[in-house]
Amino acid sequence: MVRPGLKPEKTTNKKQKQNHHHMSQNNNYYVSRRQQNYSRNQNTTRFQSAIKLGPVAHTVLVALMIIVLGLIYVTQATRTTGYDYEAQKIDSQIAEYNEQKSELEVENARLTALETIKNSAVAKEMTSPADTQYVQE
């Protein structure tokens, strides 16, 4: 019985049998690969590049990749150092402003204390002296 879409096999001559035998060797290769213990969902095909590079070219490419990664690292490190300088500058400004604030609080307390004393009931009861004398030696 022939399934739809499939062609029935024809009788083959000697040359076709040799080609068929060659194809079966290829199939054996694939069968042997299938018999290996591959896990599910893993790629079992291999990519073979048409361009062949020698060991010197590989060494040069690896060196270039290391240099590029090093440059990326250095740029990132200098960028963070720049941020450190800016943060240090801002911290020093904050410390300066806090010092000014504490000085102004002290001056404010001193001035408000004088105002409070001048406006107190005791200060209003005081009179100015009529005659002032100083001690001399």
C-alpha cells in the first residue's frame, strides 16, 4: 500500500545501489550521532566557518578583545572617579553651609536675647543714671 505523497521505490540498477549504499553510510553517521547521549533541547549541530584563521590570527583577536574590555573597564572606572570628585565637592559645600547655619543660629540667639532683655519689665523699670563716675588709679 502506497501512502499519498510518497513515491513507491523502483527497482535499482547497480550504480543506484552504490549511491544508496553511500547514502546509508551517511545515515549511519547520523544514527551514531543520535545514539550519543544528548539532552533534550540542546543544539546538536555544529557551525563550520568557511574562513579558516591561523593561531596567530586567533591570538591577535583574543588580544584585541581583551584590550577592548580593558578600555571599557577603564572608562567606567574614570567615570565613577569623576562622580566621586563631584560628590566630595558637594559634601564640602554641605559642611560649609552647615557651619554657616550654626553661626547664624548663635547670632540669632544672641540678638533675640538682647531684644528680649530690652523689652522685659525689669529693663523698663530701670532708669538712666544722672551722674557717671569712674575710678582712677
